[in-house]
Amino acid sequence: MEEQGDTRLAAGFTAGDEECMAAVYRRWRPLVHALAGRSLGDEREAEDVTQQVFLAAWRGRGGYRPGPGGLGAWLTGITRHKVADALEARTRRARVVEAAALVCAQARPEPGPERAVERVLLLGELSRLPSAQQRVMRLAFYADLTQSQIAEHTGLPLGTVKSHMRRALHVLRQSLEPAVPQPIR
């Protein structure tokens, strides 16, 4: 009986029925969240991955083909991929932090007007960012908080904090890169 209900649910889901999507979410969210939580060991990251799984499933519902295990098995497969992506991103972030710490440990601050000008320039560019991005960047650099700590401190979802930081760093990189002179033709 439950198998027939799951089959109807899957059919409605793939057809784009939002009520079926809500039912799919209620039915398989605990499984997806438990798998993500066990693999990642971080509640906020697990919640982030759970949201990514259901968003990916909704966007890719046209590619669902019923098979052994049904919709639950398909969602489990998506979960495995999203967990792998999260672990890879975590490893990349750890390498970047490690490299930055190494560079900072080796660098000696140069006293003088050049450093003061750089700080003023950076503060000016930082003040041009949207307030949400500004807040995230200030907490990261001045309060030395991690992205998870910023999410906890601000109440923003971890994915939003990551997006704000990525966009802010992109804008700062663009605005602070020295202009490359164009060749004369």
C-alpha cells in the first residue's frame, strides 16, 4: 500500500505538483538530513546540504526514472553527491585558511605610508559593499570569525554567509586589482 502511495507521490513530483513536492520533502527530509548529518558531523552544514538536495531534486525532477528503491533511493544518490561536494568545499576552505595563515606568519607588516594607504583603500572599497556583505566581511576579518560562527552570530543561513563572502571578495578583488595597461595598437 505504501509503495503505491510512493509511486503516486513520485509521479506527481516529476509532473511538477508542488503539493507532491511538499509531501516528498516531509517524507524523505529526515532520511536526507540524517545521512548528511552523519557524513558531515555539522548540524548547520547538514541542514544546508538537505536544502541543496531538495532544490536539486526539484530542478532535476524531469530526469527521475523510477527504479529499485524509488524516489527515496534517487534522493539518497543526490545526497551522496551533495555531501561529497560539501566535504570537498570544506577541504578547499581548510587549505586556503592554512595557506593564508602561512603567508601571514611569514609576512612582516611594513610600517610606513604604503601600508596606511593600502588600509585606507581597502576600507574605502569595503564601505562600498552592500551592508550585508560588509557585515559578513567585517566579522570575518576584524572579529576573526569563521563562516559557521558568522552564521550563528548573525542568524543567517550558512549558505547565505558563504554567498555574501564570495560576492564581496569578488568585488574587492576586481576593484583592488591594479589596472593593466592596454597595449598601443
